[in-house]
Amino acid sequence: MKETRRIAAVYVDVAAQGTDRVFDYLIPEEMIEEVAIGSRVQVPFGPRKLLGYVAGFPTITNAKRLKSILHVMDLTPPLTPELVGLAEWIAQTWLCPVISVLHGMVPAVLKGRYRRMIFLPNGASKQVKELVDEGEERLYAYLQEKVEITEEEALTIPGVTRTLLRMLIEEGRIQSDIRIGDRITRKTRTWVIPLVAEDALMAAVETLPPQASRQKDVLTFIQTHPEGIPLQTLLSQLQVSRSAIDRLVEKELLKREEREEYRDPYAHRSFAPSTPWKLTDEQQCAFDAIVTPMKAKRYHSILLHGVTGSGKTEIYLQAITETLNMGRQAIVLVPEISLTPQMVERFKGRFGDRVAVLHSGLSQGERFDEWRRIRAGEVEVAIGARSAIFAPFVNIGLIIIDEEHETSYKQEETPRYHAREVANYRCHTHQAVLVMGTATPSVETYYGARTGKYEWITMNERVQGRPFPPMDVVDMRQELRGGNRSIFSHPLKEALVQCVDRGEQAVLFLNRRGHSTFVLCRECGKTVDCPHCDISLTYHRTNGTLRCHYCGYTEHVPKECPSCTSTHIRYFGTGTQRVEEELARVLPGMRTIRMDVDTVSRKGAHERLLHAFGEGKADVLLGTQMIAKGLDFPKVTLVGVIAADTMLHLPDYRSAERTFQLLTQVSGRAGRHDAPGRVVVQTYTPEHYSIKMASRYEGEPFYRQECLLRKQHRYPPFCEVFQIRMSHPDRASLMELAHQVVRDIRPLLPEKAELLGPVPAPIPRIKDRYRVQMLIKVTGQIDGKSKWMQTLRNLRTAYADNHLRIGVDREGF
């Protein structure tokens, strides 16, 4: 027994000051072979039994006072040693507890109540004569009677030990699986398999009486399926009854067997195989830039800056093929809203069952099974949203981040990591290639490419040389002066009519759901606000309610003003529901599909709506940001942006950047095939540089202008920004604590740091909690172990107030 494996360093799941470190535990002798780095274990911690993750095996001499690990929760550790090291780096970088990162790396179902189940493998009856161990013999007999038992129950059988169970599982003589709670269980299917050889089946067909014709059909059919066939498939293909199968089972010619099946979210879909396209000269250059360092097995990072429609996805597919040919694995990150059926179809069509898909639209069981396929090494490609960056691959050759500028790659809750930086770190570890593809890179990534941090590959032409659709900017102030009070400007209305008359389709974009953004009394000027948040309620016409999009509070529309009892209540602002209603009024007969959070909340709704639009069952696709990218419909020739100012005036230094990106991305949905496209942008601020430059496709001038402004005002990428957010039910207590935090931190800051605040957050109250924030801007090299960084890291636990919540975020490095 090795000394280094006697002690395990464990991160314990407890939130208290001073516990964000490893604790040493003794490994019982019978668990030594089970415990590995990344294992989940149950350990005693004070009077409690808590979950922990093994992070290493320290060598210490005095182990007598150590407590022992109580239980190893998984046969295969859910995390690899690389992921454990990654979690420690994330915690250090984004100032959060290591345990919170480790929890975020495993599927949600593993955090619930679970049992480890023991059962016999397929065909276990053939191994009876090979049993020599008494413990195994008793276990085998028990399993034949009970079918499956828990591990704890197995260990009560005389002669059965953990070591024996592990050996039998490794040899395939028994099998083990995790049973999660009551709902997320193993999915099984009944199979029918022959119990005798083929010649015996043929002989049985001859000896069966004439009235057993259906049994003969079954035996004849099963001869062509010696490995077995699912019962339901057999019944449906032969149109036989279960009784025919029952008779053959009784005669010991066939047997039924329960086999586990992964829950496949795409089992009902068939994907037509696709073949690689011939690359254009620009695509070939980009492909070579990716594959060359990959073949050399060296780390390399690339910004693939390609205009919309330039064929980036085909480059991804061919680069992944090269990765798989090298025996390595690939991760593809896409924004949640871009993980459309079209995207999945392209990857499944090219790589089939070698792809696992991870996103929030799957059930917990489906996500768990897709993750298990990755962990078991049964797939080589993982495609998914932000958290797919933690796919437990062990030999990564390529990580692709599509639409790398998307804000959804930044986690907004603890741990507040950015998937781009995590991907970069993993590529360093695996000596892999990182590809960040986008038509509109984030300012930070653009600056990194300009300064040599990333190789910058540009693709300036659309596939087959298709032109960019002209973008017409409509000043809605002029429309108003001309007497047009409609949501639709005259140019957009005319363009819609002409588009539909030609038998083509249009996409209308508005990044705001609901009917009206606020309800106002025209008598006293009061708006109807959420009682729990400092935000106005949004009117939803479909169910006649006012709803808070932050806390979920709903109420019926008041018949009179709550402040002055006036009945002069009106709806102001525009949401997707109102646009849909106005479209039906102004252009009757125009068929519309609306896509926003309200219409795609049910599983499969997103796919159904897009499929219907693709089949031509609607003339207009109206939606929020979820339709702004990733869609490719041949008949879409018109894109209309209802309000380009939606994000322009938000209190965020990225507002101009996001406006430019959104306009550029949504315009790319038009004219992607043979028919030319057109874009109509409605705005009240056409003079703003982000809108002017987006309308002229002036990417380089925009980024230069934006970098100049960021440098002047000290924002990323020219400095790092740390944001401290604090919330409390009592406003006075919150301000007092916030000022105390400032007094504690300010003396510790480096000379070139600037601390701003505390000030109320943009939304000062959410869910009855008041909110303030502080900003720290730091220029130059940052020492992660410096005193001020350690103070930031410990803020959550340093202030003794049970009602106080503190969050720390980091950007711009």
C-alpha cells in the first residue's frame, strides 16, 4: 500500500469562512482502489456528513488524528484530475469558492439523492459454472432473485466486500449504475434474444404445429437477428401479439432481457449524412491555420473573423474531422439561442452518434445520459452552451467557440467564469487549438488579436460571392413628424408587402417580449410597478396580466389607477406581443410566428416553430434575440429591426458594442441564398456611431472608435474591472455595510487602482432586496495573491450579517 494513497485532500461542501481549502481525510484500506482525484466522497465534518471532492493525495506522517472517508459515491470519478485543477484556477481567477466551481462541473442530477445499484449483465447465466468465490456465489444467487440491489444491500451479504464488488465490476461479471432520486433512473428496453443456436431455431420451426404460424414467423425472423431485437420493434414489424412471444419463451427458445438505453434527445430524428464541401480560398487558409498547430500538438489560439454567411461552420466541421482522425476530442460551444435544430442537424449529419449535445432544452435525464456518454469515452465531440466547456474529455485537440462575442458565455451567478477564458486555459493544458469564430468579435478579443495574443484570420466574402444586403436606416422621429404613429415605418411596411407578394419570407426583430413595457396613468403620471422590485410591470395581452420579468410577480391589469383612482390607464412601449397584434391590424392576412420566452417555454417548442417557418407555414418570423443568429432559411430576404435603440442607452459600457453586434448579426439572416436581401432598421438615434457604422458594415472603423473611447474612460481591454455587488433587505444596513467594505478595501488597493461607489445598482431593488455596487478599475499586472485580492475573495464570509449577500465579478483580463 502506497503512503501517498493513504490520505485524501478533500474540498468539502460547506459555506463558511476559512473552509475554502482542502481538508485531509484517511482513506480506509477497502476504499484505496476506489478513491481517485475527482471522486465524490462522503466525509464527516463536525457533527455532519457532507459531500466532498478529492483533489489530491498529500504525504503526511501523522495520520492518526484524521477522520476517515465514509463512502465513495461513484465508481468512475465524475471529474478528471485536469478538471479539478481547472476548478482551482477558476476559483482563484474569479474570486469564488472552489467547491462552487466543482459543483458546476457535474450534472445537476448528481447533486440530488442517489443510490448505486448492482445488477447482473446480459447473458450472466452463462457464467454460473465459473463462480468459485463463495461471496460471489451468494451475491449472484441474490441478484437472480432480486434482479437489482443497492450497493449497501450487497455489502450485507456474507463474503461480499467493496474489493470484491470492484473486481467483479471491472471484469464485467456484474454491473453497477447510479439511480438518481425517483425520476432520473436508468432507461431500459425489453429485448428478445434467442436462447439456442440457429440450427436449433430452424429445427423448432419445422416441429411447430401448423396452427402456430405466428410463432414460426417469429423464429424465422429472429434467425436474422442473433444479437436480439427490441420487443416493440419485433411486435410492430411482424404484427404479432405478445402471446406468441410468451409461448416461445415458455419453450425456452427465446428469452426476454432488460437492456439499459441512454435517453437520446434526438432519437425521434433522422439526420441525413452530409459530406464535406469544397472550401473556398479564404476557407482553406482558415482551415490550414487551425490544422497546422493541431498536427504539431501545440497550443494555439485563433480569432476567425468571418462575415455572416462566409461559411465558418463548414470550417468547424472539417477541422473537427481532422481532430477525430488524430484520435483526439473536440468541444464546440455555441450560444444557447444559437443551438437551433439546424445547428444540431449539421453536426449530427456529419458525425452521427459520435456527438453529444448539451443544452438547457433537454430533460435532466437526457443531459445526464449525454454527459455519461462523454465521461465513458463513447463520443468524441460535445456541442453545447456555456457549461459544455466542462465536458470531461481527457484528450482535447480542438475547442471551438462560435459567436464568441455573445454575452451568454459569461456566467452571471457564482462561479462567474467566462467560457472563453476557461476554453483558453483548457487548450493550454491539452496543447490544443482554440478557435473563436464570429462576424462581430468582442472588443476584448479584437484587441487581443490586434496585439498578437491571438492569430487573426479574416474572411471577408460570403460563400459563392453573395452580396451583403443593403441596410436602410429609418429615422422614426421623421416618421412621427410625418404623422405616422404606427410601430412600422412606411419603408418597412412597404418592404413587408413586397416581400410577401414575391412569395418570400421576412424576419422581424425586437429584443423585448410582452405587449407593452409599462402601464401608465395619464391622470397622475404613475406607472404600475412591481411591489418587490424597483421596475415597472410589463403588460402581457395573451392572459391579461402585468408581469415582473425579474421576480415573476404577476397581477391583473387594474381598472383604475392605484394612486389616484383614475380610469385613464394606457399602455406604453412595445413588446413582441404588441408587434404581432399591430402586424395583424396593419397587414391583415400576413401569417406570423412569434418566438420569445413566452412561446418557446415548452420542450420542443423552439424546434416546432422553426420547422413550421422553414416549411413556409408563415410569412414572418417575429422574435427576440433568439432569432438574431444561427438561422439559415433560403426564402428569407427581408430583415426588419423594430427598435435598434433597445440596448443603446443601457447603463453599460458595452451598450454601443452590443448594438453594433446585434444589427450586424441580424442583418446576416437576409439574402443568404440566391434571392438578394434587404435590411430595414428603425431607430430614434440614427446619428449614433454604432448604428451608422453597422448600416455601412464598417467593422474596422467601429472597433477603432470603440477602443479609443474605452481607453479614454478606462474600461476593458485597457484595464481590469472588479465589480462588488451587495444586497440586503434593509436599505440603511446595506449602505452602512457597503461603506465599511469601501473603508476596508481602499487602503489595500495598488497605486493605479480606482474605486468608485458605493452607488445604487441600475435596478435598486429586486425581490425585496436592496442592491448597491462598487467598481474597482485596475491597470497593469495583477498579483492574485496580493492582500487586496485576498480581501475581495473573502468578502462573502467576512461580514457577520446573515441577511447580507455579496458577489464579486471580474472582467477584462
